[in-house]
Amino acid sequence: MSLVGQPVRVPYEISPESVKRISWLRRRLLSWFTPNGRSFPWREPGRTPYEVIVAEMLLQRTTAAGVARAYSGFVERYPSWASLEQAPQEDLENALRPLGLWRQKSLALQQLALSIEGRGGVVPRTRTELERLPGIGPYTASAVLAIVYGRAEPLLDVNMARLLVRFLGSSEGAEASPKRTLHALALRLVRGKRCLVVNWAALDFGALVCRARRPLCPECPLRARCQYARARQLQPTSSAGVL
């Protein structure tokens, strides 16, 4: 998963109309997620900070399906920061080989393990401290705060960003920084009860329905209020023989 921009540091005022539309979007996403959401081992309740961070680092520049196949075996073989720190480099690289970028990921994991073991094995509870750790960027910090500590932090990756931009259109925050606007909108989306489930619903919906290529607009449950779907309906029909 890749992060879009940085977390919002300065409050951004969202229009009242967008607030209403985001509330509607939130309800629809939760309804959709119950029967359609994806199931991954790192989403199981009670995962430790170690297991969450390992999952997020494995997911970098790798498909979720690929990580799902390797994740359980990896955390069983390396169940703690100490086991990662002490693992022979060659063994760790071989365990990561199916995911690609195995040298880069093994080095990043061991550097992080060394740093956290130096802190007594304790994972920080604040964004500032988390982002000081090697290999921990804004997105992974958000994941730890949201998944482990229950904070209302948006997991703003390309899937969630695409969903928000398409659904709300480009008018919201047109004069403001796009990254700042996106983070404010994402934070509004996940704020409230079931914030983690809303995060997962947005990620899964963006990956499965509101896809980058060939989005499933005709069967999308958001199409009645989606600006992107509305714009597609208004497009003139292509000439015969033109795809």
C-alpha cells in the first residue's frame, strides 16, 4: 500500500454539502462491506503491534493476495522483534523471496527490529515517535494507530484516494492543496464509531469496485450520488467501431 501525501497538520474546513455526502458514503460502504469485504489474516482481532507493522511492511509494493499467502507462515517463523533481529540475513531473504524486493524488505525489517528492541520491545503510541523509527512512514504509522490503538486515523492509500476523488468530484477544495484536502476528507470519512471497519471498507471498495481501470460503475451501490458515475453517463456515445 502506498500513502498519498502526508497527514493533515492544519485543519481544513469541508463544505456542509460534502459533509452530508461523506456521511452517506460512510453508511453505504459499511453496508457493502458486511457481505463483500475481503478477509486477511492481519485484520483478525487481537493482532499485536509487531504483527500489524510486519504486515504493513510486507504489503509495500506487493499485492495483498501475495502477502496473505505468506503472512501466517512468516509471523509463525519470526514471532517477535527479537526473532527478526537475530535471524540470519540469508534465511530472512529466502522467507521474503516470494514477495519480491526481498533484500530491501529483509534489511528494513531487521533495522526496525533492532531499533524497537533497543526500546525494550515497546512500539510507540504517538505518530511522532512512530515516524522516527526506521522504515515507518506516515501510512504505516496511521495503520498502527488505527489498528492497534483504535485511533480514528485514515488509511489513505491510492484506493481510498481514488474513491473519494471520484465520488466527491473535483470541486471540493479546488483552491486548496489536493493532498491536504484528501486527508481532511478521509479523516471525516473514518471519524466516529467503527472507524477501522470504515477504513477497510473504503480500501476494499476501491480495490474491488472503484478500480483504477474498468471500474464497475453500472453495478456500483454509490452510483446514484457519485460524481464520476454521473459524468460518465453524460459522456457522448462513442462512434461506431471505436472502443
